[in-house]
Amino acid sequence: MAAKDILGKRGEDLAAGYLTEHGYRLVARNWRCPQGEIDVIAELGGETVFVEVKTRTSTAYGHPFEAITLSKLARLRRLAAAWCRQSDAAAGRIRIDAIAVLAPRGQTPTIEHLQGVY
């Protein structure tokens, strides 16, 4: 596994733990279909939340949120719709969130959560 993939998995693990600690129920991780992948699908208060996680070791190349472009958000919306069509769960209210994980080597990671980014 490449260092980038290891960092990404660590960030997704941290984000999943963060969500759980904040009362979310994890529904799926790394859900895939032919159009792409959703990092985390969670539920809170009857709302299905589709979460894009971006992880960096520093902001030298920009903040992790900067990697979430409008085209990425549009793809996430299409993926969320595909999940709703394929899922047995009836998704009533949905939203798309973003989580940024800054995980500098040898330091405690920080997590930022933006709700309803799209």
C-alpha cells in the first residue's frame, strides 16, 4: 500500500471515529459503484449523511478542503443518488458533508467537519 493510501485510510478511520463520537451511526465505508466511491455514509437523526474525507500531513499544498472541487461535489451528489437507488434503506433527508484531517507526522491530528457542503 502506498504512503498516500495509508494516510488516506488513517484519515478515514479518524473521521469515522469522530462521527461516531458525535452521535452518528456508521452505515457504510468506502461504498463503491461504477461512478466512484463515497468515503463514509452515516446517519444522524433520520438524516443520511454522505461524507467526503480529505487528509493531509500539512497545508503546504493547501488545506484539505481545497481539494474538494465543485466537480467533486457534483460527483458526490450523483453517487449519493446512486446509493439511495441501490440501498434498501429509505433515505429521506440527505446531506453531503466534508471532513478535513490534518495529521502531521508525530503530532496529534486535527479534524474539521463542514456540514451540508452541497
